[in-house]
Amino acid sequence: MTSSNGPSTPNNAVKNQNNQHFIKHIFELIYCEAGLEATYLRYNVHRAKYINGS
């Protein structure tokens, strides 16, 4: 079986698309984690203010 290596092969194009999709998901996960952390910190600050009565 012969396979041509190069950016013009459909197989490489599909692999490239999958990589981009995977990277996009990783970035979304990181972004989501950061967002959750920020929300949690904000909640803790808010709760601390409420408990202290300020």
C-alpha cells in the first residue's frame, strides 16, 4: 500500500481538522475552568462580606 505524504492528501486534511477541533475544546475547557474559578472566588468574597455584615 502506497501513501503520499503531503498537505494535499485528504487524510492529512481530516487529521488537521481533528487537531484544530481538539485544540478548540482544550481552550474551551481551560476558559471554562478559569470562569468557574473566578465565579467561585467572587462568591467567596461576596459571602465573606455578607458574613462580616459590610
